[in-house]
Amino acid sequence: MGQFFNVQDLGAIAPELELMLFGMILLIADLLVEDKKWLGFISLGGIAWSGYFLWRLHGIEVSAYSGLLVIDQFSWFFKLLFLLAAALTIAVSLKYLDIEKEHHGEYYALIMFATMAMMFMAGAMDLITLYISLETMAIATYVLVGFLRGNQRSNEASLKYFLLGAFSSGILLYGMSLLYGMTGSTRLTDIADALDQRSLNDPVSLIALVTISTGIFFKIAAVPFHQWTPDAYEGAPTSITAYMSVAVKAASFAMLIRVFMIALYPLRPHWVAILTAVSVLTMTVGNIAAMTQTNIKRMLAYSSISHAGYILLGIIAGNPTGLTAIPIYLFAYTFTNIGVWAVVVALRRKDIIGEQIDDLNGLIYKQPTAAVLMLIFLLSLAGMPPTAGFIGKYFLFAGLVETQHSTLAIIAVLNAAVSMYFYLRVVVAMFMKESNEKTGLSLSPGILVAMGVALIFTLWIGIYPDPFINLARQAVFLG
Amino acid sequence: MDFFRQHILSIVAFWPLAGMFVLLFMNKENKTLIRWWANLVVLSGFLVSLPLWFWFDRASSDKMQFVERVPWIQSLGADFHVGIDGITLLLIMLTTFLGPLAMLSSWTAIENRVKEYYAFMLMLQTGMLGVFISLDFFMFYVFWEVMLVPMYFLIGVWGGPRRLYAAIKFFLYTLVGSVLLLLGILALYFIYPTIALQHADIAAQFGTMPTFNILAFHAMAPYLPYNFQWWVFLAFFVGFAIKVPMFPFHTWLPDAHVEAPTAGSVILAGVLLKMGTYGFLRFSLPILPTATVHFIPMMMTLAVIAIVYGALVAMMQPDMKKLVAYSSVSHMGFVMLGMFALNPNGLNGSIVQQINHGISTGALFLIVGIIYERRHTREISQFGGLSTVMPVYATIFLIMTMSSIGLPLLNGFIGEFTIMMGALQASIWYAVFGGSGIVLGAAYMLWLYQRTMFGKNENPANQKLLDLNLRELATLVPLIIVAFWIGLYPAPLFKILDKPVNKLVETVNPDYFKGETPRNAKVVTPAGETR
């Protein structure tokens, strides 16, 4: 063992360092810049620069900081996802924050910090790194959820999210301490080796498994630990809801895959049973609850819960097809969902809260392009070809069929069909109802760009998915 | 010309879609231009598809022709792979033929959101053609699903008072079927490499990588284990039976038909329902032959129930359109009856009857639509004695009624007669119940005709009705011509169908040619043991 870290290690975390640097710059610039919109552009520049460094790390596989962090295809893929999600979120936020009259520089800085933390999460190979990056992300998100200081719901959402988040982190940490106690190491690979030596039904490892799963289920909003989601999603600034539903969720899944597929892999028979039950519950409860919502933010919150249930299917199948499904699904889901949320963000106009499904009534008459784009995004969420969502679902279902999880496959596809019902409610509002007010959506250039990017990827992944499939395949062969 | 000939199927299928993209750039206020354009696109689409009829090599009508194959999603083994045999040739001609007529019928019926309407109609046309030409299961599934969206909008936006309910019911019902179908497709996809590795001839022809190639699936059919076939058949059954629709999955159909605009009903009855039967013909029968034979009693029973039940319910309907809709359930029952008789007569009749049903039910929906446009009601009790004010209309209605109930000289007779021959060969009981359906069919159709066309024209609202105008005549006359053509000289159809049908019978029911009926035929599993 040489020194704890060397200079090359800094190169490995260059993208993260860029984000942190720009986060700091934003905090200072906030004091100097009057028009806060420019801070948004600065942060976009930071993300682009970080993306450049990330691009240069493509294909490199190294372990940094004596094994605390790893740079591999898996983390590379997720980091790309986080950067894209952050960039699109910022594009969507520019005008929205003005309308909410809460345009402050900290907003962008917090997004930068949260994204940085997620990138560390994706690369973490050690429980300590994992936990610290998770908390960094979570704390930044708590603040962002409560960013509308004058808004009671935003404050309530933030407090709720914070309390439950802290609680679940505690449970997670408890499980991690048990693992450390049993195995004497915080390194994921060491834990796996040690668990391999123990009997499969060792009670302590089971308790560790259950507590860690519980903690992670909170983070990915799986049933029965999903109760915070609708409230937090509803109260948060809509742009942050978008960010949470894609980036925070994807980061939690990155953590879940690392922990389950590496550290806890020896316990696979046990956790497959747990995940199966949770996945079925999550899909079903999410979809059924979504049907009855009239608030579009709550509906999409439940929809995002059910999507977490689908993604778990990939880990349950556990074969190359199923594992490939997870990055593809997350990628597809990110773009699609950002597209949907961009429309919801645009619903917030001066003096109009715009959160009911009814607020979209007759959109086709007012802004046909937005309505058609929203239609495509919703179809993608429901998994209709030829959109990105179908390719994601295709891989999930294919994984299940290939591993002969027939019953689970049938439950999953029926859920997918049922979910169409509540997505169609939005379509009905947009295309088949008369509009009740004159004002259209507040489509700022930022939102239009985000929707355009989302559309391109939604259709591209849907019609010619080959490049993305290859990317995802490289990502999941964890080494 | 060579280019055209090599890519004719893609051109035919994507012609309407290309037209739709041009249409999107038109000013939505300029309704006349949009109408002309959309009609021109589908009409030229029909003309473009005509060479298929003439270039199709009838001597090898059981082989795939006009094949094009381009790699698409290589990491999945999904290709852009199209081709048609005799069965699909007829279905494609039916689609391109009905398209312009349906389009023309909406000229005055659709007044609001004209641009969207025609865009969806064109999209639908491409979706349907895509389903029929696909030789790749992945591609097939994409088209199969894509088609739901425009149909959903046609019902949901331009439909009747309960359109939202009907549209969502249609969508969800078919979607549930489709996703189960997807599972069946995936099961085949994953079992293929195992089978290909065991059988050198398949591996040599189609490779050992997982594939969605339908022809490869056809080739591996004899080696599929019975248990596996049973499950996949069930998945396919739900997917296709909902689309047909077979009893008891038919409940979406009356709602969808009644609420859909006229053109939507025409396309729905004329082409969309055929996708279900086509699915059985192309996938269930040849890929899962052993399971098919096993499921004969269930399928025949459901078909017979659909025939009788559909006819009885149709008789009681007070609404003309609903009556025609339930008659569809009954007629599709005939199609299924003939198909699962699993002999050449039954299958030939089944396919011809699919075409006939497209012609006559399509025409009946047009006829109901014409009267609805004039009176804004379809209640049978509102009408009576219309033949005095609308003689031409009454004549055409009569011809189509006769076609629907299977009067000799008209198309319906040919289909029903061949189906009944096939059913009789399979079992006398199926034929008896099927035959009662024909009688009931005559009853409800003639009763409908009598109540609306004959008697005294007493309702003042009906006394000044205008007879058909030129455009309406143009939508109906081609259908009449085809009805007579099939009725008088069906040989060209049978010539096209003979070979593919015989090939199908050889796969599913090889004992037939040895003089046994499937009922007492022994099911021989691939391993050789007798069940």
C-alpha cells in the first residue's frame, strides 16, 4: 500500500470536481449578478464542462482512492444520465423560478452539489463513500424541495421528506453497520467475499439485508415505503419534482444495483424474494393509486412509483437481458419524464397554479405542438412502441420471460396495460375536452429546448435503439 | 421501375404516412385542400398497390413474395422484413381498397378538426398495412400497437356521445391482449436458439442467434414441445381473440362501433377485426400446430356461441349501427368456425369470408352512416318507408343486405357456403349450429330492412330526405361491384388461396390428406409418442 491517494486519482473525479467548483462559483456569483437567469447559464456551462471531462473518461476502467471509488462503464453511464437530467432540469427552471418569484443562485448551486453527489454514488465501491454521497445528495434535495419559502405546501413537503429521509438513512446506516460488524470491511467486494463464507440463512446477514433494503426502498419510493412521494412531489417546485423523479431515483437505483449485485450478491435467493414482493406491490399500488388522482403532480408521482416497480424486475431477472434493461429503462424514463414534467412546469403561469389534470383541457386548440409532444411522452411512459418507453419495457419483460418468471411477467404486462388508463386521462383532457381558459402554457425557450431534446431521444431510442442498447450492455457487465 | 418493384411493399405501406407528413404542413383552416389531399393520397395508395395484384406470382402463392429485408435493431435480431403470400395479398388489397372509400365517406361528415382527422386516418392506414406485410415479429408488434393510437383518437374525438368511454374501452381491451401477445412472442424468441442448435436444417437456414423472423418460427414449429405450445397458444389466443373479437371478449366492439364515426366503423369492421383472424392464421396455426389441434373444441364452441349469440343480440337492437356491430360478432364467428375446421374448405372459406365481411359490413356501416348524416339518429323506430323517398339508397341497401345474409350470386354466399362445407367435414354439430346462425342472420337483416325501407313513410322528418348524391354513390358502387364479382366469379381468389391454405393444412392437420378428420386424428408429438 502506498499513500492514501495520488494525483491521478484527481483525474478520476474530474467531472465531479468541475461540478463542485461551479457550485462554489455560483454561490459567489449570486452576490454579483442581478439577473439570476445568467446563473442558470453559468451552471449549464459547468455541466457541459463536467460532461467534457466525463467524455474523456469514457472507456477507462480504474479504481481510485485505494478502492473507495471506481470508474467503470456502469458509473460512466449513470454520470452521463445525471448530467443530462441536471442540464434539462435547469433549462426547465429558468422561467419557472421567475414566475414563482423565488429565483436565487443557491438553487443552481444546490443542483450542482446534488448532481456531484449522485456521480459519486454511482462510482462508490465502499459503504462509507456510498453513504456520504447519498446524504450529500439528500440534503441538497431537502433544501430544493422546500425552495418555495413562501409556499406552505413546499415547506410541508420539505419537512416530510426530510424527516422520512433521515429516518430511512438511519435504517440504512444500521444495516451498513451490521455488515461492517460481520465482515470487518466497508468495501463492497470484501463484504461479498465475507458473506460468501457465511451460511445463507445467517440471521445477522438477514437483518442486515432487511434493514439495508428498507433504507433503499425508501429512496427509490417502493411500496410500502412510498408514502412520502406524492406529498413531496406535489409540494416541491415542479422543476425539482422533475429532477427528483429522474435523477434522484436513478441515483438510488445505481446504489441499489451496486449494493445488491456486489455486496449482497451471496444473499441473492433471499433478496430476490423480497424484491419480487416489493416490485409487484409497487407496480400495482402505484398504478391503482394513480388512477384516482386529479392533481397531475400527484398522478405523476404515483406513476413514478410504479415505474420503480418495473425497474426492480430487471434485477429480479438478473440475467444480462434483465440487467441491460435497467440502464435503458432509466435512460428512456429520464428523457420521457423530463418531457412530461416540462409541460407540467409550463402549466404554472402567472396567477394560475396549474396542477390539475383539468388545467390541460383543450391544449390541442391552444398549443397543438405541445399537446402532441405530451402525447408522445405519455405513450412512452405507458410503454407504447415506437417510443423509448417500449424498448425499456421490452427488455424488462424479455428478461422475465428468458428466466421463466412467467407469473411475474404476466403481472407486469397487465400492470403496463392498466397504467395506460391514467395516462389516457391526460390525453383525454388535452385532446377531447373543451378548454376552460384562454391562456396557453408558458412555454419559455428553456422549456422548449428541454422538450425538443426529450422528444428526440424518446423517438430515437424508440425507433433505432441499437446505440443505446450497446451502451447499456457495456454499462451493466459490472466487471 | 426496378426500384419500385423491389420496394413495392414498403412503398405501399408508407405511402399514406408520407402523405400524412405533407398534410401536417397544411393550413388547418383550408379544409378543402386537406380533404382533397387526403383522398388523393389513399386513392393513389390503392393504385400503387394494384401492381401487387398483377405481379403476384400465383404459381407459388404459398411463398413469400416481394420480400425486402434490412437489418433494423441488430442487437435484438429484429429486422425490417416484409413480404406477402396469397393470404396477405388479399388482406392488403382489401385494406387499400376500403381506405379510399372510408376516406371519401367522411367528406361532409367531419367538419371540426379536419386536419387531425385525416392525419389520423392516414396514420391508421399505414399501421394496418404494416401489420399485414411484416415478416418480423418485433416489427409486427410495433405496427400492431401503433395502430391503436389513431383508432383511439378517431373514436374519442369524432365519435358519438359516449365516445370517451368507448375509446378507452377499445384501447385498454386491445392493449391487455397485446401485452400478453408480446409475452408469447418473447417466449418464441427465446426458445428459438435452443431449437436451432438441435436441428441443423433450421440453423443452416436461419442461424442460431435469437431472431424474430416469422419464417424461422414457422420452420421450428414441428419441434416445439407441446407444453410450451399450449402456453404460447393461450397468450396468442387472448391477444388475437380480443381483436377478432371472439365471444366472450367481444364487449368492446359494439361500443366502439356505435360511437366511432362512420369511416372509423368501416375501417374497424373492414380491416382491424381481420388482424385478429390474420394473427390466428399466420401465427397460432402454423407456429403452434399441436396446441391448435388441442384447442379445436374450445375454439369451435366459442365460434358457434359467437355466431348464435351475436345474431340473437343483433335481432334485439333498436339502433341500426349496433345491429350491424353485433352482426359483425356473428360473422366473425363464421370466420373462426371455418378456420378451426382445419381443412382446405374451411380455411378457404374463412379467408374469403374475411374479405366478404370487409366488403358487406363496410358497406352496411356506410349505409347507416349516410342515413345518420341526414337524420342524426339511427333508431330503427324513427324510420320506415324510406324506399319511397330514397329509391337508389334502398336498392343498394337491399343488395348489401343480401350480400350480408349470403344470398347466392353475391359474395357472402361463397364464403358461408365454403365455411359450412368445411365445418361439415369437421363435425356435423358445428355445421348445424353454424347453419342456424345463417338463418338468424337472414332474419335480423331482413327484419331491419323491412322496418326501415318498407311500410308507410309516416315520420314527417323522413319525407323530404334526399337520395344518394354522387359522392355517396362513389363510395358504395365499388363495393357492389366487388360483391358481385366475388359472388359470380370467385375463382381468382381461390386460385390465390389454394396453395397457402393447403400448406397450412399440411402443417396443422397433416392427417387430413390421409382422409382423417382432426376430431379423431391422433396427435403425434415431435418425439414420436402418441397422445
